[in-house]
Amino acid sequence: MSDQAPGSGEEKQYQSPTITRKQKSRISWIWLVPIVAALMGISLVVRTWMQAGPDISISFNTADGLEVGKTQLRYKDVNIGTVKSIGFNEDRSKVVVQAELAKDVADLAREGTNFWVVRPRLDVSGVSGLGTLLSGAYIGVDAVEGKNGSTTKATKLHFEGLEIPPAVTHDRAGKRFMLKASDLGSLDIGSPVYFRRINVGRVIGYALDKTGGAVNVEVFVDAPNDKFVTNGTRFWNASGVDFSVNADGLKVRTQSLVSMAVGGVAFEPVQSARDGASPAPADAKFDLYPTESAAKANPDGEAFPIRMRFDQSIRGLAVGAPIDFSGITLGNVTQINLDFDPVSKRFYSLVDATLYPERLGRVYEEVRERAAKEGDVAGNRLLGVMIKHGLRAQLRTSNLLTGQLYVVLDDFPNAKPVEFKPSDPAIIPTIPGNLDQLQQQVSNIVAKIEKIPFDKIGEDLRTTLSSTSKLMNRLDKQVAPEAQSMLKQARESMANINAMLASDASLPVNTEKAMQELSRAARSLRALADFLQSNPEALLRGRGNDPIPGAGPVRN
């Protein structure tokens, strides 16, 4: 065997093969599981975040009945959120409730939305919230209908909760009206509003006027009855019982038993919509009259102040007393003062009053038109003419039991003429009232009584009484014994008469026998009369022989 040289063909033939390895991937497929889970979690978080509504805070005085995670927020009885937490504010004077609203009602979190806790309540309008006895309390929501513009996002996140439910929610059809009254009376939130004695609304709020001189009462009238409230509608306080006495007797008015207990408001349009009156707009303002009669009285119009001077006692005259003219209340007394007259050195009374000339009707309208053309005051012109023809003010008694007085304006043609001078207030002359006339009549009666000679009448009365005493003594000493003797004799006579009339006495026996004889005589006369009637000739010929029984007639 020969050695082969290196690098020969055989060496190349047996060279080792080259091995090529495939490179593996750096990321394993098992990592796809957490990546997918993470993406799903992120999508859920994003979805939850996108579907979540706004978080709002509501302040209440207490958290009575509220529970975290259970208490719901309901709008029109639909669940729109849940209470997330309950805490305090900084000074712990309020309870702050954190709640989450649903996204689709996020626009309810805006100005004007009200929140309150619904629980069982008892008020003048009845019992409410009884359903919460089983389901538990929840937070009621009331908001203005419609969305807040074009956005569906929350525009307010902090609210002050109501301690009592609103009297009227925003979704209730009807109108609100504001009434101005001198005092609240027995009205309260929830008191009914009546129209023709039908409950058509309720009182939803009240507050003092800014000036403090009146009370503003807010009422709500349900649709469709709100159309009956026109611009000329009169409202009055229908609380309690309204008594009135007139020529027809005593009248008692009340709207219902409920209004007697909790108060109420009634209204009546002066001119209905059917007659052309336009319905009043929402939030229109009206006056609230104290009684129905005051509400239905003629319009007062412009007030005209007057002043009267009385030189007599005005005891019984009070502020508010009526000013009467021909049976119509033309005004009322507004003020009473005392003043001193340095000439007569006497005090006198100044009575200020307010007249409403428009109550005179057409006469005042004509005078006002003429006065307007001449630039004059209608009240002064009218009073000037009336005073010239004898118009005077006089105090008269309105009640004899209480002694109350009122002022009457009447014509006295024989009154002393007085010149009227326009002033402010206008001065109306006065004459003594009927009370002074009554006092004068009493004085005249007393003077006449003083002229009666009571001393002489007393002496004559004493003389008459003395004579009467002497007469009574004489009757007692002289007439009385004789009278007793006469009575004794009368008793004896009556005893004798009783003895004569006794049943066994001779007088009754003889009387009975006489009556029997008279009866026999009467029978004989009756027989004679019967015989003469059948034999009248016996009066001339006499009675013939008696007939023989069985024989024929007897002939002479």
C-alpha cells in the first residue's frame, strides 16, 4: 500500500459535512393570553368609564333612612342612580351624600333640580310615602322638563337637598300664581285652592314681602282649570267660616270642612274667558282679599283722603269704621287724633278717613271727565258741589249693645252754609250726631221730671194712706162682727133648707104625691080629649048610654 499525499482527491472525498441550525423565535405564543386579558380589561374599564354618569353631592340635615349602596335616586319612579357614600361637611352641620347618576340622565344634574328623601309623611294634603315602609327610603328627584340646551352633560354637581318634598313637581301641568295678602291667616303649604267649591290646586309656598308689610303666597292651579284664572280674577281667603248679616238674615259661608281645619283659597273671575277675558300668564300677581264679600266688592279705584272735626265725644269710633253714604260704604276711618282750639279753649277730635269716589259710579266718572278737561281734581269738585247743597258728616250709633259708632255722609238742607276750600286732605264739615240729640232729649225729659211736685204728691199720698188706715180699722171693728153674724145666719138657713130637702122629709113626699095626682089628671085629660075627638056631639047632647057588649049601636 502506498502512502497518499495530503490533499489528495480521497481526502476531499471524506471531508465532514457542514450542519446548518434553524434559529428559534424570541416571543412565545403563551404570552398572547395575558395580552388578550389585558386588552379586554382595558376595554371594560374604558366602556365602564364611558358609560358611567357624573358623581354629585347632596346636602341634607340628617341621613335618616339612607344606606350606602342600597338607597336609590328615582326620577318619576325610575332608578337613575345609587348612593355611593355618606359623610359630613367641614363643620359637621350637614350630611353630604355622594351619589352616582346614570350617564343617560346626566343632564338632570343642572340648576333647578331638586332632591329630597322620600319617607312616610303626614301633612295637610294627606299621607304620602307609604310605599317606603317595605322598600325603604329613597331620594326623589325633580327637574325641569327637557334637556339643558343641546348638551347631555352635568352642569352642576353640588346640591342642597330639600327637607320636605316640593308641593308641586315640574312635570305637573298647570300654572303658578303669586298672591299678596295682609297676613297668612290659617293658610299653610298644601292648603287647597277652590273654584266654585271644587279643589283645583293648592298652596305651594309663602314668605314675607321684602318690606315686611305683607305676605306673598304662591299657589298652583292644575291644568286645565288654570285657564279660568284671568287677568281680572279675584282671590280671597276661604279659611274658617264667613258670617254675614243682612236683610235676608244670617248667612254662613264655607268652602269645605277641610278649609275650616287647614285653611284654603278660593277665586272667581270677574270676567270669564268665554266673555273675552284672556287667561292670566304664569307667575301673575294678584291681591288676596280677606273675605269673599271684600273680593267681590266694586273696585276701589284711587283713594281720596278727607278730614273731619268733631266737637263731641267719639267714644266707640275706631280705626277702620265705615264711612257710609246712602247705605254704601264709601270709605273707612284711617286715623283719630286730638287737637286743641285756642279760641274756644277746648279739645276736639280730628278724624282722618279715606274715600273711594269711584264707588259712586257713573256720577263720579262724569265729574272726573270734566275735571280732567279743566285741570281740576275730581274729588274736590264733587265734594265742593255736595257740601254746597248741605253735605255734612255725622256720627251715628251702629250697635246699641256695644256702642260702636260710624260716620255717615248725608244731606242736611237746613245746615249752616260752609265754604269749601280745596286742601289735602279735604275738610268736610260736621254736625252733632244723633248721640248728642239723644242726650239733649234725655236732658229735656229730666228737666220735665224735675218740675213734677213730688213733695205735694207725697203729702197727698200720706193723707190717702191715713184715711185708708182708718177705714180698715172701722171695717175691722164694726163691719167684721156684723158680717160674721150674717154668715152664721146664712149657715143656719142653709141647714134648714138641707133638712127640708132630705129624702124622708114631708116636702119631698108631698111633692111626689102631687106629681102623681098631676100624672093621673093628665091621663084623664088625654082620655077626654080622645073621646071628644071621636064623639064631638057629646059637647051638645051629652054622653049617651054605654053600649051593651055584643049588641048593636044604642039609639035614643
